[in-house]
Amino acid sequence: MEVILIQDVDNLGAANEVVSVKNGYARNYLIPRKMAVENSNSNKKQLEERLKQARKKEEAMLAEINSVIAKLSAGPLKLGAKTGTSGKIFGSVTNLQLSRAIREQKGYEIDRKKIHITEDIKELGSYKASIDFGGGHSTEVEFEVVAE
């Protein structure tokens, strides 16, 4: 019996895949637990519509990610930090502070867990951090640490 998987099933397939399984497995396990539906013409049309909507949503998300990347790479961010007389920062700059600076200066809310600062920042100067948006999309952001 062929079924269309509604969600990922271990050792069988991913969501929206058409797979062939034994009749009893489909009728007694997959279909009652809403993990799959029978492979009929109407269900095929619903699958095609779901895939079409997912593609549109992904294209819109990709366009949004590209606009965010363009805006973030337009110019460096400025981060204020308390410093001593020698130019050393009290503490260090974290990805949380960088996330707040992006929100205040560029207008985008980016989760701090997606921001990766490559080096410890304990002095004033210019640095780079990478932001991973998922799906292979990432960008480098330049920021400058200045004295408050």
C-alpha cells in the first residue's frame, strides 16, 4: 500500500514523501496516528498544494534574509563599552550586546544564539562576527567597540 507521510517517520521517510508500506502497518499504525494518509488522487493534490505553499514561504523567507544581510553589511555597528585608561574594556563584548546593538541601530531582532564572535573582545577597535540564519545562509557583520 502506498501512503503519503504527513510527518517524519523513523526508518521510513520524511514528511510529504510517498512511500510503500505493508497494508497492516498503514491501516493499524500510520493512518490512525495521523502520520500518513492513503495515496489517493485528492491526497496527491493536497500534497502538491502543500509543497507549492512551502516553496512560496521559503522564497519569501529567502528574500527577507537577503534584505537583512544587505542592511547588516551596509555599515559597521557601534558598540559602547566602559573602559579603563589604557583602552581595555571592563569585562568583554558578548553576543547579547551585539544582538541589542543590531536591534537598536539596524531595526532587526536577531537571536543572540545565531551570532558567533570569533575572538575575545577585551579592547577597543574594529571586529567581525558571523550570523548564521540557517539553511546555509550566513553573513559577517563588522562592529566597532568605542568608549562610552
